[in-house]
Amino acid sequence: MHRAPQLPSTAARVSIFASTVAEIWRSSSSTIGIESGMKEIWVSSRSSEREEIVEMEGSESEVIFDSLNLNPQLFLNAALNIVDELIASAFEHLHQEASAQLKVDASDRAEDLTKGLDYIRKAIQSSLDKRLTMWEKYCFLRLFVVPEGFSLPKDDEASVGDIMDVDVVGLGIPDLDSQLVSLRTKLTSAEQESVQLKREIQALERQSSINNNQATAISELTKLSDQISENVAFQELQKLAAELHTKVEKLKTEREDETQSARFQKLHLWNEDLLKIIGGNGLSNAKPEEVEGFLAGFNTR
């Protein structure tokens, strides 16, 4: 059963890279020279490339810059120093990270790692120095060159110009201060107005919430009142229906009583008439035709 080859871990790959760099350093040191020799070659090449720039230092441009208390070389040196500091800090951080990943502190491989990183740094530094030297030449030949026909003002003109500048600045500073004070005052007023507006907005929101709650409560009360009114009306209808039913029953009873009374009265009259007809002996002595005549007369009453 064949197993797939396992890839080396990150630490192993970094270790292989460091070993390779160290091997390159060993092979290159024999042809180029030791570290001090490399540094001397780098310094000498950079100094030789600046010879043309040094020749320009005694030119008219330098005199004019000096009269104006300006020094282009100091500016360029500051920029180059910043680049050198960035490279040094970057490789120092790289050395710390590589040492932590490879765990080569206090071992024989620490020296190889240092030499390998120094070799890489010098290769990068050499290429970068060439570009920076070209940039430095460009600055001196294009940026820091006084145009033809430019002349320094005379002492009288310079003094008058300086006085005018001082007057303008002197007059401008109070104006700027007053504008700054005015802007600060407006800013403070705007902040106060903003705070007041926020308070008013919060008060309106609270009032709106209260109004909404009141409207909701009134709506619920209205619905409840309508329900109560409907219940009361229904109860009144039930009461009226009961009273009406009672009155109807009473009238019905009265009518039945009246009907019964009328029947009794008819029977009583009929009995009296019958007695009168048969001479007071009832129906026992009555003839059939007399009874029929009596009934016919009774029905017509």
C-alpha cells in the first residue's frame, strides 16, 4: 500500500529556506569577500556616484539656497535616513520572526540565519541605493535648480519686502485670531442649540407617546362604553319584552275571564228563560220544538 508523500510544515519550509540562504551566503562570500568588504564596496560605489553632485555644491543655486536659509542636501539626507531606518527595522522584525518560527536561538543555526538575512538585505540595499542615487541626482538637476534669470533682491528691496511681510502678518494675525474666536463662539452656540433641540425633540417624543397612550385609552373606553350601552339596551329590551308578555298574558286572562263570564251570564239568562218557558220545571217537561226554539234564540244573542 503506497502512501502519498507528506508536504513539509511551515516551520520545515522556513528552515529549508534559511539553510538555502546560508548556503548561498557561504558560496558568495568566497567570490565577493567577507561582510566588511561588501560594506566597503557599497560605500565606495555610493560615494563615487555622488561626486557629480558634490561638484554642483559651489554653483549659483547653492548660493541662492544658502541666502534663503534652505539646504536641499539636508532634506535629501533626511529622506535617505528614513529609508535606511525602515529597512533596518523591517529586517530586524524578519529576523525575530524567523528565529521564533525556526527556534534557532542559542544554536549553531542562529549564525547561519543571521548571515543569510544579511546577504538578502545587502542585495536589496544595493539595488535600492542605485535607485535612490538616481532620485537624488534628479532632485539636484531638476527640483533644486534655480531658473535662469532669477536674481536675489537687493538689500533695500529685501528690507522693504520683509517689512511688508511683517506688516501683513502683524495685521493678519489679529484678524485670524478674531475669526478663530468668532468661529469658536459660533461653534459653541451651535452646540448649545443642538443640545436644546435634542431636549425639545425628546420632550416632543415623550408628549407624542403620552398622546398616543391617551388616544389608545380613549378608544378602548369608547369601545367599552359602546359594549355597555348595547348590554343596557339589550337588558331594557328584555325587560320591555317581559313586561309586554306579562301584559299580553294579563289581557288574555282578562279576555278569557270576560268570555267565561259572558258565557255564564248567557247560561244564567238561558236557564231563566228556559224556566220561564217551561213554567219553572226545567227541561224535563219541555217539548223538543220548545228546546230548539230556545237554542235558536240563544245563539242569536
